[in-house]
Amino acid sequence: MSNSAHDQATFLQGVGAGMRAVEAVIRELAQSNVTQGVGAGMRAVEAVIRELAQSNVTVLLLAEAGAGKRTVARYIHESSVRSAEPFCFAACAGVTPQDFSGMSRNGTVFLEEIGDLSSGCQAVLLDLLPQLETNGNGSRRARFIGGSARNLEADVKQGRFREDLYYRISGVCLRLPPLRQRKEDIPCFVNFFLAKYAHDFGRPAPVLSAATQKLFNEYSWPGNIRELEDAAKAIVVLGDESVAMDGLRAMLMKSDRSDNGEQVSLKQASRAASRQAEKELILRVLNRTRWNRRRAAQELQISYKALLYKLKQIGYGELGTVI
């Protein structure tokens, strides 16, 4: 591998499985009829995306964490003449000025949390953008799309982000609505994630009860689409909606009762539900093996040492036999 190819390979990161799932939702809706599966708020965004895909200008995507900035960046890429070229994303906190030479060759590069760029990187990007956008020599170079969940205007005022770069990248700015403002889309995402993880884990896709659907539709989703995905995955992994939702409901009720504004995410809730389900499974297997810990570890397909650790975690560390 050449040095430049190596630099690009080590610097650019591929799209993770979770975000690929969200992208698949958008692609499927777009291929069928986006107006059938996405609410009015996202239909407006979809129209803007289609226009942006046909241009070469730098775009700034602003949205809360987990609201789909990288998804939209990829959708712009796939709707453009660059669709056959690479789509990559770069976590700006780890970018160095030298990395931009490897990034600017072709395809589309999503600069994730552009507010994290160092001052040196900001200067390089400011010089590079006009070359990429005009590039009248007939060749096509990379297109940059920036994303941020921060208040970049405040960063400019506090001297953390260059004012000239901010105005350069914010000429075309697309603000993505959080999930709580597009609740009509929740059933579509839930059904997709349930089907996706059922396929991944080789299980039947669960059909949610009316009570669970109501909970999903009423929750504010501070973690946006990413948090919803975690919740749907927990239901599939645990294989029992009632067990999964016991933990989820408890955490949500705690969130509702919080007097100090503390947020409790569904990601935390799904972890709590998973721990409870794991505890119940371990105790069930131990009872079946008459508390023979070695046999239980074999049935659970974990090491004996791992079982001892888990038993200590749930307060049963001194119980059971070995042989």
C-alpha cells in the first residue's frame, strides 16, 4: 500500500453498522416513495437533499447527536454523481493538517463534529475548500460535508472556531429536526430496526404490543435515532418484550420523576433490562443444574471464571458447587 493510501486508510473511518441501518431506512423510503414513510418535516429535508446532491458546494449539517447527520451526508453522496466513489467520514478531533491531502482526492468526506478541528486544520480547510468547489480543470475531487451538534456561532465568538471558515461552510446550512419533532417517523424506524436485528440474530421479528408502541411514541428520545435503535435492539436480543420493557419503563419513570433535570436515556434503560434478563437466565440455569457452577457455565457458553464474576456482581458469589 502506498504511503498516501495508507494515510487515507488509517485516517478515514467506515460507516458503522448502526448508522448503516439508518441509512438503509432512508434509502428504502426513497426508493419506494419517501412521502409514504417519512413525515412532512423530513419530506422538506428530502427535497433539499436532492438539490444539494446535484451541486458541488460544501454543506454544513447541524443537528443534535444521534439525529442522523452522517446518514444525510451519505444520502447526499449516494444521490450525486459521486455515488460510485468512496463515502468516508473523519472524526475531526483526530484530524491533522497533513490528513487533508489524502482526503481530498475523490468521493465525499463527512467531517464529523467540525467544531473539533484544530486551528491548524481550520486554516488548511479554509484554503482547500475554494479549490475543491471550483476545480475547473475537468477532474473531480472530493466533496466535503461538515456536521456539528454544537453552537458554532458561540464557538466563533469565543475564539474556538475561525469566523471566516464558519461563513465559508455555513453558506449552505441544513438543520435536521430531532426525533421528538418528527414522531410520525418513529413507527417506521422501530419496525426497521426490529426486522434488522431479528435478521442479524436469526430470530423472528417481534410485534410490539400497543402499550410499548405508545411508550415509544410518547418518549422524547434525547438520544434521537441512535437511542431508538438501542431500545429496539434490546427487545430483539432479550427475546422477550415484557422483560425488556420492565427495565425500560423503570428507567423512563425515573426520568419523568427527576427533579434536577437529569436525563436517563433508553440506552441506559436497555442496559439495565439486559442485566436483569442476564441475572434471571443465570439463576434459571443454576437451578436446573442444582447450582453446579461448572455445568452452568457450559450451558451458558461462557467460561467458568466469567460465571463466577457475574455471580459476584449479582450477589451470589459464595453459592453453588464446582463439580
